[in-house]
Amino acid sequence: MIAVDQIFLDAIKESHVLSCRVNVFRLQSVGGSLEQITVADNVGVISGSVIADSSSNARRSFQARIPIRSDNTYYDSRDPLTNNPQNLPLSVIDTQVQIFSGVQIGERTVQVPLGVFRVDEIKRRNNDALEVSGTSLEAYVIENVETVAVTYPKSASVVNTIIGIIEDAVPYAQIDVDAAVTDTNLGSDLVRDVGSSPWGAVEILGTKIDSDVYCGPDGIFRIVRKKSLENTEPAVTVDVGTVRLEGTPGTLVERNGGVTRGDTYNAVVVMGGQSSDPDAAPVSYVLKITDTANPLHWGGPFGKKARVLGQNPILTTVAACEAAANTYIKRYQALTRTIDISMVPNPALEPDDVIRIDMLDGTFENHMIKKLDIPLGFSGAWRIE
């Protein structure tokens, strides 16, 4: 969860007014390097949304309707009746925006960042508003496809290689490495062919150190240890109408739930790369649930369902593949219980946060957020999956 002060947490418990603003940056070459230059701030927003999805390569995306006058001047978010004399300098070539959302507390506004985005598309609507959409900064790395074959050497640091890939596409990037991440060497050369996206290499390298890599809501790239329900304390308790003591408060508006076997497997197949023997086949490991006391055991009433993972060329020993398989089987052997909730907005929440939900039957369950649909403007409940 995004760090916020207690005033903000207290405010969202009570009746409050939502606020939203946009700052605009332009990328300019300064002294031979790219820099983000602020060209407009406190731009007002009529409506829109930010999607934060941990399953997407570019974790965040946005669409916003921005009111403008016929002369292309924009409204100040701090006073909807005030016309800012500046033009709104938006472009799909060199423009980024940062979006903030929060609450108004008397004369004070407390906001948190929802993301820094590359502007991908601009449309004019009825000459009185711009419809703008874009994606978070991972998009630059995703599109920076290899124009020549690249080999990352086996002796290289995994973390430093990830940092180098990001900085090649986003030279002004700020990158934060979580203290819980344990770095190691690649172990074998990682070869990327012409036309391949460097983000594929980032994902392979992240798997090697059991970490996720993404751009956070403040525009800082993060390399963090993968979270799970077992190793993450709830950030929020969501229940009906009251604020509970566990974690930060949330108020449930609507809850829908279900259970599916779609993402449940009773075996995993991990495919690695070439071992030290150039004539040997690539290494691999198959791990099945064989304990007949487990209702998901291989060949039992659940059937036979294996999760075949994409080849990871930097796993060069059977032992390394086996260790990866033991990690993955823990994630895939549980039936997936899905919860889709609507709650009073708390802009500080992020994907992979764990929330504790009132199931309306006297019990509470912990769930990990996979996707947030965050409304922009002055009203609307959040959708969380």
C-alpha cells in the first residue's frame, strides 16, 4: 500500500469530497540526456479511470476526460471556475502525465499518486474536452525490441541486468530494489533474438530471484520479492459500514464471489536451458502431487492437469528446475476463490496488497488484490478483483 499520513486515513472513514488532478511532463534532451520537464500542473479532470493490474506487462493504464476551452486553455483542478491561461501541451510523441487522487479535508487536500503514464492517444470531443489515454512506463521497455541479437553473460548480476534493460529504454528511470530481494548471477548466458521484447528477459530474470518488476504509482521502477497470502499482512480490512482495527479501513459497498478450478493444477513442468554439456538436451523437472490423502493428487478425482511453464534458459540444472517447481506447485494447488468487491475509494491501495474482507456470514477472509479499477473525478466506488 502507498504510504500515507494518518490524516488521510482518518478522512476516508468519514464523509469526504474526492479530488483528482493531472500534472503534465514533456521529455526534453538536456545536455545529451532525456529529462522530464513539468509543463502544466493541477489540470482538472471530469471523469475517467486508472486500471492497475498485476497480470499486465504494463501494470497501469488510464483514460481521462480533461475539460478545455475553445482556445485550448485548461481548468485548474483547485478551482473549477478558474481558467488557466496556459495552453495544455499534450502530445503522443513526448508527453507524460502523472495522476493524483485523494480527498479534500476542509481547506486541505491530501492526495496520493495513481501513476506516471506515457500519453498514447488524444481525442477531441465536442471542442470542450480532450479524451486522453496512456500506459505506465514499462511500455517503453516493452516496445524497445532488440534490433540485434543480445547475450546477457552468465556471470552477470540478475539485478544489475534488469536495471540495465530498464535504463536502456528509460534512461531517466529511478529504480528501487527491495531489501528482501536476494541477488545472484544468471548462471548461464541469456540470449535474446532480434525482434524480441526486453520485457521478456526482465520476466525471466525476475523468476530467477523470485521477484516482480514493475513501475509503481510514483513512476519509480521497483524490483520486489513476490508476495503471497502467506507472507503478506493485510493492508486493509473491508467490512460493512464500520471501521475495524486490523489494517487501514475500508467500507464494503458490494461483494460478489465464486470458486473456480481454472487456475488449479496438480503438477507443474519447469523447462530450463542448456546444461554445461552442449550435447545434452535442455534440463527440466516434472513435479506431481502424489499424496493420495490430497484430493488434488495426480490421477485422482480431480484428474490430471499439469501447468507447463515457459522455458527459462537461465535454469541450467535439474536441481534449479526442481526448486522452481516446488515454489510454483504451492501457488497452483489451491482452488481459486475469487472475490469482486466494490468499496468506498482508498487511493492508497495497490495490486498485490492483501485485504481482509467481511464475507457477510460472520467470517473474514484474506484476499490478494490482482486488479483495481479506480474512478477519476468526484464520485464512484472502486472495483477490486
